[in-house]
Amino acid sequence: MPGFEGVEEKIKRSESFVLLWRIPDGMQHSLCLRLHRLWHLVEHVRCLVHSATLDSCCAPKNVSLVPESLPEIFCGRIEGAPQSYGFTRGFSEHRQQFVSQSSFMNAEIQRARDFAMRAHAGQQYGEHPYVYHLDAVAEILAPFGDQAQIVAYLHDVAEDCEVTVAEIAEAFGEDIAHCVALLTDEPGESRAVRKARTNEKLSMTTNSLALTVKAADRLANLLGSLEESQAHYLTMYRREHEAFRKAAYRSGLCDELWERMAAIVDA
């Protein structure tokens, strides 16, 4: 594509830096803010490339869209940290322009994504197609294995779409369907009632897969609220966090996700 030589490799390189970050205790909030700025840089590049893809005659000539090396504030390695954190979110829809999906998604995960895209067709997540949120949850869950990513894509289909748990079981098996059922909000006349009933359900489960996906879902919502500057949603999630954590947190299970949530909620 004229004017965009080298962008693909630079995007790959920037993703790798983000995915390999090691974060010591006490620095999560600071690094989240830095990554927030980095996301906007990458999103800006994506929009420019997407625009040029739609109309190649408008592609700028000899313009460097991504710096030759990202600033150290974004990509320096910090030694001595106990955990690796995957911070990228929402890339799988956009990076189809740069990176083949086969490099990060196996056939069963792709099938779940396709199923979810059909089910959520026409639904939005803010200004984005709903799959944007599902991609974000799946990205967070990449270190937790294929099953977690499959549930990530399916976690809202019974709640928000004309899909039954029985249909999910037929397509993906009883274990996946059971997780989706646990992750589906209980009915109620208000959000407060629905969340209270759902928290009660979560508090009684021992299903570690469902609880991990639930944590990733809430983390993705928090990150999304930051990225889109949606203060009202952030306030809502902060208000709900204590009850949500009491119901869904299990010591030793995806602690790094809960630490990242705490860095945002307590900021």
C-alpha cells in the first residue's frame, strides 16, 4: 500500500512490547495510564490505515505514521516483576489489516468468534461493533488457554441475543454452555437487582473457568471505560466493585486480573 511500507512490522513490534511487559507491585496504575496513551497512538494509526484502505488514492505519501522506536516510557522492560500482563485490547478486529488471524487464533476459537459475531450482529459496544468488546476479553484471556477464549466470545450471547444455552451446548458442548449460563445475568427489573442475583449465583460456584472469564469481562469493561473516557460507566463499575469482588474473587485464581482491576477502581 503506497505510503504505508513498514507499518505492519511496527504494529507487530509495538504489540510485542505491550504483551511482554513485566509489572512490579505498586506500578500498575502508572503503567495503565501510559498504556492508555499508547492505545490512542495505535488506534490513530489504525484509523489512518483503514481510511487509506478504503480509498488508496488518499493515502499520504512518505509519511511516517509510527515512530521508528516507541518511547521508552511505553516499551522499556522492567526487571524483577512477578507477573507478565497482556495489556492489548480490541486488536483482533483491527489488526486483520496487519497480521493474519491464524497467528493467534485456532479454529475452535475462530468458530466461537464467528458464532458470536452472527449472534451480536447489529449490536454496538459504545461506538464500536460488539465484537470489539469480545475481542478485548479474549485478548486478556489469551494466557489462560483456548477454552477461556472460547467462553470469552460466547459469554454474552445467551444474555443479549436470541440464543439459548441449549443451542450453545449443541454447538460447543455442555462445559462451555454451563460457563455461559453462569456468566449470564439473572433476570430482574433493574440493573441493581440483576447484578445482586447474578452475584449470588457467582458466589456459590466453583467453576474456575467461568470465574476467570467473568473477571476478564469486568476488566475489559473498566479498560474500555478509561479508553473511551466514559466516566459514568467507570463510576458505576467502581460502585459495584466491592459486591462483585466478594462474589467472584477466589484467592489464587487469576489474581493478576484482579490486581489490574484494583489499580483502576482505586485510582
